[in-house]
Amino acid sequence: MTPPSTLRSRAYLAAAGLTGLLAFGIPLFLSPLRWASRLRWRVPADTDLTVYLGRSLGAVAVALSAGALRAAPRPEEHRVMFEVGFLTGVLLTAVHAWGALLRRQPWTETAEIALWSAMAAGAALTYPREKPDRSRLPSA
């Protein structure tokens, strides 16, 4: 029987992976300016750098989200995904809080402070404490 803590860890990774993929990764990777417009950013006249940075960030979000989804079935074997999720949540909370303090971002970005704080808290609260089943790991 799967322990409740493992079920919580699986749920966190699946939710973080799907949210990251659908809300950030794919939209940023495919169409960063449309994504920015929907989040109330003013799109500048010269967009080459914006598109490049948006697609780059989108690619990173897709990769991290795919990693979380891949790790979800056996979270105890992929603890690093929780560490990455925690650090991502903390750093993006700080980025969005700083933008809010400077009043240089739309309200939608300020609202993301709750999302990124929840990501950090979720990673910390669902970090798998059980030791991995060594019989399922490949032998060296």
C-alpha cells in the first residue's frame, strides 16, 4: 500500500508539472508576446529580445514541468525535483514581490506571488521522507 505522504508527493509533482507546462511553459515557448498580452504587459515596439527571452524561459519551464511529470510516479527517487520546485518558488516569489514593490508590473504578475509561494510551500510540505526502494533502482 502506498503511504499517504508518497501520494501527496506524487500529487504535488503532477500538479506543479501540469500547471507549469500549461500556464507558463507551452504558452511562453510558442507565443511569448500573446502570453504577455494576456497577462496585461505592454508589448514593446521592438520585440526580438522579448520573444527570445520569452521562448528561452518557456523552454526551461517545459523542461522542468516534464521532469516533474516524469518524477511523479516515484517521487522518492526524484527528490531533486522538490528541491528545484522549492528554490524556483522562493526565487520567483522574490522576483514578483520586487516587481510589486517597484510598481513595474501588471496586477496579474503581483497575483502570482501567491502561486510561487504555494509552489515553495508545496515542495517543502510534500518532500518525500521515505527511503527509495533500492530493488527498483538500476544496478551500477
